[in-house]
Amino acid sequence: MQSTDHKALKQYVHVAVAVIVNQHHEVLIALRPEHLHQGGLWEFPGGKVENQETVFEALVRESKEELAIQIEQAEPFLKIQHDYSDKSVLLDVWKVLVFSGLPGGMEGQAIRWHPINKLNPSDFPEANMSIIRALQLPDHYMITGKFENDEDFRDKMIASVSAGQKIVQLRCKTVRSDAEYIALAKTAKSICHQFNCVLLLNTSVNIFHKIDADGLHLNSQALFEYNQRPVGTDKILSVSCHSEAEMLQAEQLGADIILLSPVKETSSHPGVPGIGWDKFHDMVDNIKSPVYALGGMGKNDLLHAKQAGAQGVAAISAFWLNE
């Protein structure tokens, strides 16, 4: 409790950060001058929020001063609190939806459009790590649902990922054997590869290594079985959480994705109330890993999720076609 109180009293430099993406899936980045804090590294444009100024107003002002563009529409993306050895920052990151003008380095800084999938965290200040992770992840996270047989599973997988799903967790509670799960995982891997979709396996580490998918998903029961990351950093680690203690354990393991649930009451657990958006916001406020809202989620919940600090929404029935 003492460390929490100390953190609450700490003075953070409040910074408005603009994430500007073009039609080629490139993001605008700028090179920090050598004489500044974290100089020589690339960053996402922005600047300090002044007194009596909203974050959006700071975003508009800084973008006009630094880049000579006019931001017309933007939405909250995520918030990051980060402690350096010499200062602490609160990055209030907004995704720019509409702007006018041609970006230029108006303060002499180098700028460039960089492919999102090729952003290298080592080229950026540490506080930018979460921005890069969030940019490289989609808004929707699909969990596989019910199916009648292998053919039905294949049809539903193809229908779902061809409709635009970019990250899939293979969860098959009804399979009778490891061999059956492995067979389904191989089918899913082939389909996901065809549609450039990330496949995460909700299974044991041993089975995961037999298939070599893009990542592993741990449920909350398995979370405390490990004291270090169970897969390499070249793989994605996704974790289910229901409490702050579980989220802290997930971050200790270096989780790349956290699913926090239940946000709302679900059909699978009728009568069990969800945590709601206010509690969700409070729980994820100091979490650096991208967090997806799970539990009663649909496509229409995305804006609420973003406003509460989520990366996006995770669901079965909303995304698993013909569920």
C-alpha cells in the first residue's frame, strides 16, 4: 500500500502524444534532438499539456507547431505512466483520425512514415513500448466457439478470419484428447497463415511446442504455475485475468496481451455481474501490457472499451461466425 500511495503522490509530466497512421499502414515518427531527454531516439509526435488545456487542445497545438498540420478528429488510444531515472511521464496517447496539411519537421527534426509492423522498440524511448505493442495489435480478439465436427470447425474458421479477424485464440473445451486438439490446431494454423492472421493456442506448453503457432494463451488457473515467461519473446504470450493480482502476475511474466473479464454479465454465467467500465478503467490504469475487455462484449462496445483504456474487445459469439 505504501508504494501505491507514493506513486499517487509522484508528479508526472503530462504529455499529449499523436499516433498518425496513413493509408499504407505507416505511422508518422520524429527523431528527438540529441540535447533533449532521450535524445537520438525516434518518438511519436506530441508535447507537454499546458495548464488549463485539454489533451485534445494540446494535441492540436503541438501538431501545428511541430508538424504544420491541423488535427480535426482524434480519439483516445491509451495512457502510459512510466518512470525514468530522471523523470516520470504520463503519456496521453490519441489516435488521429482526420487531419489536413502535409507533415513537415517545423522545428528542424527529422520525420518519416514508418511501417507499423517494422517498428523496433529499441529505436524508441522505453515509455513508447506500449504504444508500439498496441499499434501492432488489432482492435478485435476472437476466441473460437462451438462447432459440430472437423468440417464445421474449418468452415467457421475460414468464415471468421476471411471476414477480417486478425488474432484468434483456439480454445476447444470439448475436445476429448491432445491428438484431437493438435489436429484442430494444425487446421487453424493453416487457415490463419493463409489469411495473415495471428493464432494463439489455449493449451499446455508441451502441446504448444508441438505445433509452433504464433503464441500461447494461459488461463488464470495456469498463470501462477510459472515464475518466468513460458515461451520465448519471439512468440506472443496472452493471459486471462480477473483481478489486479492476476494482472500483476501477468506483467511479471512479460505478457504481451491481457484479457480482463467479465466486464458485463455473460450468457455462460447468468446472474454473475460484470466489473463494469469504471472498475475496468481503474484496474488497467497502471498496466503497461495491452488489455482487451472480455465478457459480454460485441462490436458496439469498442468505443467504450477504448475510452476505458482497453486495446480493444475480445469475444466468442460476436466474432465466431454462425455461433
